[in-house]
Amino acid sequence: MKFFIAFACLLAVACANENANVLRSDAEVNVNDFKAVLELDNGVKVEQQGELHGEEWIVKGDQAWISPEGEQVALTYVADANGYQVLSANPPLPTPPPIPEAIQRSLEWIAAHPSKEA
């Protein structure tokens, strides 16, 4: 159910961004899967599909739009038991900062000294 809410929010943001006209809007929702496509005349394009595997939803999608600076932006993602993961992005996503040295040492110490309760 969460993916439907996320998809609806994304559509609302895309539509509220400008007074855009819908070029294509398709949706097929079944008990164990769904597919949805939205394409607007302002360059926004959203495609998403999901399948139920046991009790877990696996959702894959593509999004594309034109930034306020006029650049084409696109990303591909998957959302599953591991959370939301961007598989590719154009332009590339920024590189996260390195783990601070003190935290890295702490993580290494924890790995080397597992809890006796575990």
C-alpha cells in the first residue's frame, strides 16, 4: 500500500509543478502486480511496476524530468525489502561524504568484539 501512496504523491508533485497537460496516463492494478505510466508535456515521465513476491512487494521504476536549469534529469530505482535504492541517475547522484575516522574505528572495534549475547 505504501508504494501506491508514494506513487500518488509523486504524481501530485509532478502535476502541481506546472500547468502541464497529460500526454499519457495508463494504469493496470491487479492483486499481485501493477503497472503505471504518466507522461506530461513539460518533460515529466514516470513509469513504475510492482510485483508481490510472497509477502514482499518489489517495485521498479523510472523517472525523468527537466530541471529548472533546463537539464534533463533521469533516475532508475528499485524498492524492496532493502528499501529504496537508486540504480542509476543522470546526472549522477553526489558521492556521500567519507565515514569519519573515529566512527570507522568504532565500527571495526564492534565487528571485532561481538556481543556475547548474540
